Amino acid sequence: MTLRVTTHTEAARRFARTHCLRVSELPGRALFSSERVTLGSHDGTHLDAPYHFYPTSEGARAKRIDEVPLEWAFGNGLVLDFRHKAPTEAITEYDVASALEGLGRQPQPGDIVMLWTGGTDGFDDDPRFSDSAAGLNGGALNYLFRLGVRIMSTDSATIDMPIAIMREKFKSGDSAAYFPIHRAGRLTEWTHAEKLANMGSLPAPYGFKVMLFPIKIAGGTGAWIRAVGIEDSWLDSTPVRLIDLSLPIMNHSFEPEPSHIDTVHHGLSRRRQAKLHGMKTGDIVHASAMDVVETYTQAGTHVAAPAHFRDPEHDGAMSVDRVPLDWFYGDGVLLDFSQDKRPGERIGRTEIQAKLDRSGASVSAETIVLVKTGAADAFDDDPSFPDLAPALDGEAFTWLLDRGVRVVGSDCESLDGPVGPMVEALRAGRPDAFFPVHRAGRDRDFCLIHKMDLRGLTQHRGFKVAAFPIKLEDCGSAWTRAVALVPAGS
């Protein structure tokens, strides 16, 4: 992974140069940080796409990560504790059957089976992390398949046996020993998440929901997730349907800094794996497809945390990995201005109040407010996307914050609206009109979610929003897969 940070003061210098301003003309002489990242899509906690395993699955084209149904990544969690297994030992069919018998519970359709191996205990500082936990063998996998399980997760580096063990077995003549669990995706459509953490913090082996929603990398072989376990009586009593509220990270999209998604397909991956492990290419019977993504942390649907708005070193602002998870799961309220406002027009406090009054909704610290402008229609087709939305008035935004709201999302590039009119207002001596929403973050703690896709959401209230950001250490922003959980009958 590589990370290039543009600090608040550097951002001000770049902005001033671009718009022919002096830095001293910018309020506070600083703007908003950003990061550009080069990262493998299977680095950190992630979900594999079926295409990662093989180009086809069950005789059909294998799904890429942006094609994986959200329903696969949401279900009841069922933890199987295998911490007693040494890294040299496989988790067998007997081990799985014994663990389930000990729990007195069998997997149900849609359950997510979670393997607790203790594998991430050394993630931060042990170079042997990838070889420190047990993995499934074929018998255990097929046993879970017979029980109807299709989604799994593990806190290990791989759901297979440690790579070093597989490599040595392969070199000794066991041709089936190299990633057999991954290879099973050729015949059975399934997938799994790897490198989970904090399994011991879960309340019980079952009785909770799990969310493994992958970042929407266009055509990706896998994607990062913020794996979360949730206890919510509303979810227990309310059947829900899932609505994707996310726009993708796309190759060469219209971002200010274009994204690059470099997919290493199965053939090239075989050659790279052979070279890495000192084998002949013909010896490698399986190699998984992978991606390297170079993008910035405001690409696609993303969360801007307090550290984006002000310098954490001097002001103690929370980076995106330190914001409490409960900020990103709560009751959703949709304020639809897509037919009321034209690009550049301001959405005022009285208009916010009127929308809330008409829908019968209220806002609080447990509310995630979504502002629909209609801009998402132009995201992947029109380079003027950043200029195609109305803006939220600073007073209106402060009014929401005063009522406890901590997270506000929108389908536009920025809730502050197009940059051009703000620059003109600054030149005209009206600094209050210059990034009023972002600048509120210099005094208040909140998060913004930008570039959402709100086209499929029609309810104004009565639904939940989940928008957990990826855990990018010490960063001001990070991507999220925002999802609405709507009562199934509505």
C-alpha cells in the first residue's frame, strides 16, 4: 500500500493557484485534506468476488464484486471457534460438525458462518501473520455446502491453509494442495470474507446480524469491507429489502484525480504466482485474479470525517478510522430537492423544516439525513457532475447539527455546491458563502457522505441506513458501501 497525503495547508495552496487567488484570501488559509492510495483490493479486511476464484462458476460467467448481490453480504452471524487448531492443522468436517453440535444450532439459509481462528491476533506486528492460523479443508467446505452455507468469513489471512504449508505440499507432489478452497468456486457459486478482526467482541456465537458490504469497485475481483456485527431488535422483527445507495469507483472516471483499476486476470496471476514461489508456470493449477487500485479517498461514495475538515495534529480531529461505528448506522430521513432546486441554488433552513414537517420525520443524533439533489444521474456520463447540484445553506446545515445530527449524506459532489460561484462570492467579499458546510467542520464534529446514489430510494422515513467507512488508518476520508434497509412490504 502507498499513501500520498495532501494536507490542509497544501490543499489551500493548490486551490489558490488553480483559481488565481492568494492563499491569504482563503478563510483560515487552509482547506480540506485528501489522500491518494494505491492498494490491492484483497488487502485488509475484504470480500472476494466469485471471479476471484475462476472466470466461470457453475457453468456461467463468474460475478465481479460490483455484481455480488447485497443480500449475500447481510445475514445472521454464526461463529465457529477453532482457536484450538494449530496453523499446521486443517479444520475438518468433523471439527465443523462438532462445533455446530456444541452450539446446538445448524446454519439457516442466508446465515454467514464465521470462522474464529485467532488469525488476526498478530496482524499489526507479526510478519508471520499470513501463516499463523488454520484453514478449511475440502471435506469441511463440502459439509458446509451440504448445509446450504454459501457465505463465510474468517479472521485469518486466507480461508485456505497457510500459504507456506500449501506451497510446500504442492512442491512435494500434492497438486491438489494449492488453494483448494478457493478453487471450489469453479463448481459452486459461493464467496467469503477474509482478515476480519475483533471476533471476541461479538456478544455471542449467534443472535446478531453481520454486514459485509463490499466497496463498489467497478469490475473488481474483490473489495474492502468494514465488517460489522449488529444487535438491533428492529432488524429481528422487520423483514427488509436492501437498496444500494453507492456510486462506484470506476477506471478513468471523471474524478479530479482519475482512478486506475489494474486487474491481474487468472493467466497473468499464474505467471506471477509461479515467479513469487519459485515454481514453473505450468505447475500452478490455480491462481486467483487480483486488482491493484490507485485512487483517492473521495472517489465514489465516501465518508469525510472530522480530520478532513481540520488538522488532527493540532485540533485533535477524529480520523475516519476513529469515528464511532454507531454514527454510521441509524434511522434514515430522505429530503428530496431533486425537483425543487436548480444547480447552484441554495437549500435553506425553512425548506429543510418544511420537508421534515410534510413527511412527519424528526432528526436527532440517531438520524442519518440524506439530501437528494438528482446529481447522481450525471455521475458516470457528464464531466460537469460537480456543478450539477444545488447547495445546502450554511444556516440550514448548522440547524441540523444543533439538533444532534452527526452524519449528512448527499448524491452530489459536495453539499457546498459548485466551486465557481463560491470563488466569485469570495472575490466579492462574502467569505461566509465559501464552503460553509465544510468550514463548519472547523468547530463541530460531524461526517459527510458524498456521491451517494439515491435514485432507488423513495421512502422519506421508516428505513435504516448503514454506511460504515473502510478503516483507513489516520485518513480524513474513506470509501463506504452505503445501503438502505427498507421494510420489505413498503
